[in-house]
Amino acid sequence: MNNSLPQEGLIKLLLSTPVLILLALVSTFGYAAWLPLFDLDEGAFTTATREMIETGNWISTYMNGVPRHDKPILIYWLQALSVSNFGLNTFSLRLPSCLAALAWIWISYRFVKEQRDDTEARLMVWLLASLPLASIIFKAAIADALLNFLLCATFFDIYRYFQRADNATLLRIGIWLGLGFLTKGPIACALPLIASLVLFAFEGRFKDWLKAVFHPIIIITFIVIVLPWHIAVYLDQGWEFFKGFYLKHNIDRFSTTMESHGGKPYYYIMLLPLLLVPFTGLIAPVIKSLFKQRPRGLELYLITWFLLVLVIFSFSKTQLPHYILYGVTPILFLMARHLLNAGFWSLLAPALTILLVSLLPLLFGYAAEQSNKPFDKAVLELATTEYSTAFQAVTVSGLLLIVGLYFFKNTSYPARLLAGAAGSMLMFNFLLLPLLGAAQQEPVREAAQLAKKIGGPVVSYGINMPSFSVYRDAIVPRRAPLRGELVFTRIDKQENLLTLDPAVKPTRLYAKGGVALYSYE
């Protein structure tokens, strides 16, 4: 493939710089300011950030007054800096992730352009920015967008060092490893170090690998970044963080199922085709090309990167869908080589994705009727009522796009695939996520704002939705209520609340979707 853009008009337009910038901005920032925080993960991270600012303790993290040892400190610092400058709101809490996602897209473009050509680099932007799962993680106020950026920065610079050893690249690798470690711990170092070992050893350069890994530049840079906070958190909490994070949230998370997120060794293999939509049709050409010629150099490195993530997390006892994103970037790199050869069947994945997301709101009512769980039933019923004319217009637009994918015969299949990919991303961002947010999370925000207006002590009983604390802008302990307190709870826990103390008659102040707010008098 040469360095010039393809000559077909639509392809040339889709790969133009203004379109790529718009695509990246919509994918990373689209609706981020208006979507309510999603529990459990976003609520937990942002609650800890809010308390960091409130207490002035920027060393240790707490969630509703209880130490939180799930992650190291960097994402909390970035969120706290954003909130300190732009106020406590969903946009400022998500801003670090959005910016990290833009950086992730940018460095992927730069690396593919260096190693291949400008056309494939532009296609890489399309592949990454229009991947629905990635687009969700881009704007989530958690550590994963930042970690993915730092992982990619590390992997890319390691390969640059493999091509041309120099101290400036080693310094950058040390910085990325240190910042990655402060973002999510040992996994940020283990993945690139093992993959680079395979690359160097396969090329007969094991000694070069050892020299680089133990080079004073990397060692000193890493220590300077990582050690000061570890000393500070030890002085603040003793060994509690080390036991909680390194033992529980690293070793135990791998060896035991945590937070009901269990899985099977084949979980990610089965899930991968779904997570790669709308580009699932490009998997077969990638596999075929790898079997035609034994991978060497960059291809070997990319495949090792992906397989390493797949194997490690497939055998982890705690599995979440977005973990596989740590290894998706190299697969997208390989897919970029085949996108302009996409054929008729490549349109099936985006068409089915758009169809499913478009029609899903029409099934909420039926799902609510079939559900025997009060909380789920209430959320689904609310989602049905929130399916407004504006959302219905998005559904119609999605269905029209499917028709266009198959009947605009004067347009090439690659152009139609890119259009379908953009449609998939937009449907997730502007239909599915807003509807789910309105049904599941908006009632939490409204209840918290009411509790803040009323004032007085508030407790959370029978529910774990920490975003309530963020919106109330105060600590909300999780325990049984005392007389005179407000109680935030799930509707399926109301009966338990009413029987806690026969002498108390709780008064319901708010109820919507699956949550309620009571006055416990």
C-alpha cells in the first residue's frame, strides 16, 4: 500500500483529517458531560476522588469514609485536579479519561504511520475510535482509558527501541512504566516486559533485552516515579494498602472470583468477536494472513501482545469484558491492513449491531414484564418511558443506515463498512448509554440532590451505588439507619427497612426506577 489516500471520493473524505478529528472527539467526549455516572465502577472511583478533595488527603483513597485499596493513586490525582479546576460534575470527573483516550488514539495513529503508512494510520483511527466498547471506556471515569494509553505508549516505545536503541527511548519507557504502575499496578509492567522478552529472544537478542530492562535509566526513572507515593501511603496507612491492593486486588483477583465477576477460560475467546464489532468480519483475513507467513518482527510482537492479554485474563478468576481491551490495539493494527479489501460479508457485523441497538429499547417493556426481580423490573419500565421521540428518531436513523449499507451500491464495501462503524459507535453513545443512564442512574442523581437539599445525616441501606455520595457531595455511610436520618435504598429492600424498628414509621420522600429515599422518623 502506498502513502497516498485512496482515490474513491467517499473513502478519501472519510479518511480526511477533519473527519478523523471529529470522529475521535465524538467517540471520546460524546455525551460524556450529560451521562450520569454509572455504578458501580464510576461511582466508586469518583466518590474516592471527591473525598480526596474534601479531606485534603491526596495520599490515601477512601470511599464513604472506608479505605479503598482497589487501585493506585494516579487516576484519582488527575480527577481531583480536574474537579479542583472545573468543579464537581460528570464532565470534570470524566475529563482525564477523555483526554487519555485522545492520546491513546493519537499515539496509535503515529505508530502505525511510522511502521506502515499514512493510509493505514488513518484507518487505525477509524478502527479504534468507532469500536463501541472502546468508546464506552474512553469516557468512563475509571482507570482504564489512562492505563490503555500508557500500555500502548510503553509497547510502542519498546518496539522503537528494538529497532534503534537509544537512551531517550529508554527514558520514555521508564516514564510510561512508572505512570502505568501508579495507574493500575504490576499489570502495567508485566504485559510489556513479557511481550518484549518474546520479541528480543525470538530475534536472538536476549542480552539486549536484559541490558535494556536493567539499564540505570529505566530503573532510576521508574523508582523516582513510583517510590515516593509508596513511601507516603505507607506512612499514612502502614501496610494496609499493600495488603489490600497487592494481595487482595492483584493476587486474589487472579486466583478467586471477586464481585461476582467470574468466568471460564474460553470467556474472552467467545466474547472477542462481539467486542470487535463492527469489524468482526476482518478477523478471518487477519488469521489467514498470519497462517500464510510465519509472524516475525512487528507482527510477532503484536500477536504476542494480544495473546499475552488473552491468556492471562482467560485464566483469571475475575473477568470483566473491558479487560481484553488491553490487547485489542495490536489486533486493530493488523486489521487496518485488510480494511480496504473488505467485502460484502464485512457489512454483516455493523448491520446486526446497529439493528440490535436500535431495536433494544423496544424490548425493554417485554423484558420488564418477564422479570421477577423488582429492581430490574423497575429500571426496565423506566427505560421504556424514557424512550422519547428524540430517541425514537435515533432508532429510525439507525434502521435507515442499515438500508444504506446494503443498497448504496455505487459506494465501495470499505466505505460502507466505515459508515456502519461510525453508526454503531453513535448508536451506543447517543441511544443505548443515555437510555440506560436515564433509567438506572438518573434516579440516583435526583435522590441525592433531594437529600442534599433537605440536609441532615444520610445513610445507604441495602444498596451499593456510590455515585449517590458524589451527587450529594458528602459521605454516605453504608449501614442500618438511626432515627432522624434519611435513608437511600433499593425498592426491593424497602420491606427490610420497614421492619428494622417497629417503633419507626419511615416516610417515603422519593421513588423512581429502582431506588427510593426515606425519612426514618
